[in-house]
Amino acid sequence: MDSITEITRASYERSAHTYAGATWEYHNFPGLQMDALNFSESLQTTGPILDLGCGGGRDANYFASHGHRVVAADISVQMLREARRRIAPSRESQVDFVCVDIRRLPFQGKTFSGVWASGSLLHVPRADLLPSLRKIAKVLKAGGLAALSMKNGAGEGWEQLGAVSGSRWFTYVDPTDFADLMRQAGFEPVSYQPSSRGTWFLATGYV
């Protein structure tokens, strides 16, 4: 594991309980629940959803509540423990938990009907975005959908903010440039829309 990934992971490890609590309620993130619902209803094939960078399990719990099987994946073991603890008991059998690095997905090809990555790919260095997107495309079934949220901007580097104690790596990208990367990775059609949450945007694409 490289130093950028390790430092970011360690920050989430230290702050897992606080972060999971601060991000659990959708009302703190205007429009996000509707994004998750639209993603869920736009899936065109059957199979589990990969919640990539699941954090405290908010979205995995939501997808399970709509009848989906979910693989909740995160690089932080402590965050996965928080997610497991917070999933509703009635939905536990629908959710599996896996510790992964986004850039090294351990799943077989054509496994998932959808990949949801809410605020996780922005921790991947810019040079690793295209290879990571190609890996995401590979684990999707034909007709599978990816919904990936990023922050609009330019540049990358360390920041300390929010409910996380410690530094995290943030990569900012223009939505048009990110859509081009998705197309290069094999997604088509690709679209993106701005969020009501500051500079966030959501990019979607099928394989």
C-alpha cells in the first residue's frame, strides 16, 4: 500500500465511529438519497450492487432496504465494523462486507449489476483514476451501471476537513474530463449532473 493510500486509510480508521455517525442521515446531504434511488431504479441487469467505499454503511443499508443484495467494500477495517453494526438486523443477510483498495478490486469480472462509489474515488490520485475506472468496468455485468460522485475542480493534495481526524488525499476533476475518462474505461453512454451539495457532481455510465 502506497503512502497516500495508507495515510488516508489511517485517518478513516481513527475517525470511523465519528464519521459513520456524522454521515448516516441523508438529510445532511441534500439530494443524495434521490441519487441513490435513481441509481437503484436505473439498474438494467440482475445481480448484487457494489457499494465501493461504503463508509458507515448508509447507502448499503438503503439499497438493501429496496431488496438488493449488496457488497459493502471499504479500505478501512474500522469503517467496515461501523457499517456492519449499523445495518438494520432485518437486512444483515443481504449485505456482505469486504476490505478492498479501490485500485485493486479482488472480484471476478462481470459480477455486479451496479457499482455505487459515493465520495470514495476522489481519494484516488489522478494518475490512478483511469486504471481504477477500468477495474470498475471489468467487474460490472454487461449492461451494468456505475454511479460515481466526485468534486468539481482542479488539482490534488492533502486536506484536513469534516468529521475525519487527520489528512486525506483529495483529487478534484472537471466533470467533462471525468466523463472522458469513463468513456476511455469502457462506459457508454456517460452523463453527469451537478449536485446541490457544493462542488459535488454525480457521473453515471453503463458498460
